[in-house]
Amino acid sequence: VLSFAQIAQGPHATQLLGDMGAEVIKVERREVGEWMRQWSHNNCFLEGESTSFLSLNRNKKSLTLDLKKEEGKKIIHQLVRESDVLVENFRPGVMDRLHLGYEDLKELNPALIYCSSTGYGSDGPYKDKPGQDLLAQATSGLMSITGRKGELPTPAGVAISDWMASGLMVSGILAALHHREKTGKGQKVEVNLLDALLDMQAQEAVTYLNSDAEPERGEENIGHVYHEAPYGVYETKDGYLAVSLNSLEDLGELLEIPDLSQQYPTTEDALEHRNEIAGKISNELTKRTTSDWVDLFETKDLWCAPVQDYKDVFEDPQVQANDMVINMNHPVAGEFKTTGVPLSMSGTECSVDRPPPLLGEHTEEILQGLGYSTDEIDDLKNREVI
């Protein structure tokens, strides 16, 4: 996998491929590397290494090149001839201007799978606009259906469009590889942040497009614009509890709210009066601790979960059982904790074998693999191609 990907969705997609055993070569700018090496969430760096970069670039090799020089393009062309997949997430037209677009490179390798991810797509009125997660959440409508009525639209707590898009990138790449196995032909795979979030909202979109139901956020912390109460998040004596799909009859009995189901006997009633119902439930849930309620709900086989903060999450026994926190050793950052591989396969080993690379760490190794001699590599260094 030859990766020109930067920032989040492309690097996450190629990291997943690397976790599944692909050899990923990350192409970066000489001396500075990709943007995420210089930026990190919360300005968090370990001995100068960005934790954001560390989180998205394991199981990769780093090759540094000046792509504006012909010798740099020659090296890329050599790699393209030997690659199965190329991944990039620049704005539309950037790779074409470098003569590294799909139409150029398929002439070198007709079997190449060329995966491109953008903000809004390679066509249409928004194709040249900056594509970034917060902007995609706003444009897609997702932000408008999140949070409480009367308050500001609420973005997700993570860059959700990047992660949705990265999953679609991996799916498209694997499907294209399967197609190539049967036909011998490569193809271009295109993904964008806007479509990824619209796809994620399929249930809500189909409901809206086929009815007169305007999505409306609840005054109480209702968990969904189209769900009736009790679906939502509630305050307890010492924290918060997420209450899922439970009947009002069962919940009324558990919370000792008399005649709750009789007052709102139909789904339409529960929808129309969901703020009123949520208020009654909320009054009761503040009387006990979160753990008390979890235990009580479980005795009645009712659906709930504690709202955990990060301290709770990373001490959670299920998270630990799933091996979703692992230790890695990095030559500069030292030992650090990171998330584990989020899938398992019975016939393919998914593993973390290589820490995120230092800038240009594998340039000489990759060039030697292409047949370059030591003298030729030294000459490329002296002429600032690598």
C-alpha cells in the first residue's frame, strides 16, 4: 500500500490495512513530513512526537521525497509499478497536478487500486471547499439532530466523519482487490466525508424523506430525534445513566411510577409527551447512584449503561478483555499506550509489529528494495530529492 494520506481518515484506513498485514509505505515531505507530525490534540507530545500522529501511523514505513523533482516522481513511479493499492486524501486535483492522479498511474500499473478520499466528492459545487470533520458534521445535518432543543447544535466528541470514511475506504479497497482477483483489473475507489455521514444517518434520512416528520431534539436529554421516551441520558445521584429501549410498563414498575404506561399507552403518546415522560423518569433516577441503578436494571433484564468518562473506560474489564489498550515502544517517544486492533480474523493474523515511523526512517530501505545502490542513494540525498 503506497500511502499519500495525511491527518486522520486516510492514515486510519492505512493503519487498519497495516494491522491486517499489508506493507504500508507512507510518502512524506522531506524534512517536515505530514502535517500531523507538527500538531497534536491537547498539544500533547512525547519527547517531541505527536500523540495524534502516533495514534494513526503504526505498522508503516516512512519514505521522504521531494515530489516536485523528477527523480522523486521516478521513485514513486517505480513503487506504483510494484504496489497493489495507492491511498490519498488531498483536495480534488492535487494529485493530478503532480501527475500522480489515477489516469496517469493506471498507465504504469493497470492493476492498481487507487483510493481517494475527499471532503465532499470529486465533482459538484463543493469539490474545492476544505473538507474537515467539523464542517462535514455541520453540512450533513448530523449536528442539527444532536443535543437538546433550544441549545446550540452539538458536534460529536470525536472526528466521526473521518472514522466513518476510513471504514468505507478499507471496505472499498478490499472489494476492489477481490474484483481484481477475478478480473485482473484495478480501479479507482472514491469516498468522501459528507457521503459517509449521510450513510451513517440512513435510518433518520429515510424516515424524513418519506414522511412529514421534522426531526426535533428533545427539551430533556432525549437520545434521538425520532425515539420516544425513555430513550435518553439521565442524571443519577452521582453520575449519569443511559436508558435504552425499555417499555414504559416495565420501567414504571421498576421506578415505582404508578400508571406510567396507562398514561401514555401508545407509541404516538410516548413520542408526543416524551419530554414530560423523561422528566418523570429523571426525578426518580436522581434518588440512587448509577451503580445501584445498573444493578437494579439488570435484575429485571432492562437495558441501560453507565455513562463512563475516560478513566472509567480504560479501567473497564470488557475493554481490557478485548485488548483495546496496548503498550508500544517508540525509538524517541519511548513506551506509550495506544488503542488495540479493533477486529479479529480466524485465518489472518492482525497484529501490531511496527511503531509509528520516524520521518524518513525507511527511505534507504525502500530504495534499496527498488535496486538503488549506496552511491545512488547518497547522490539523491546530496541533491535533496530524499
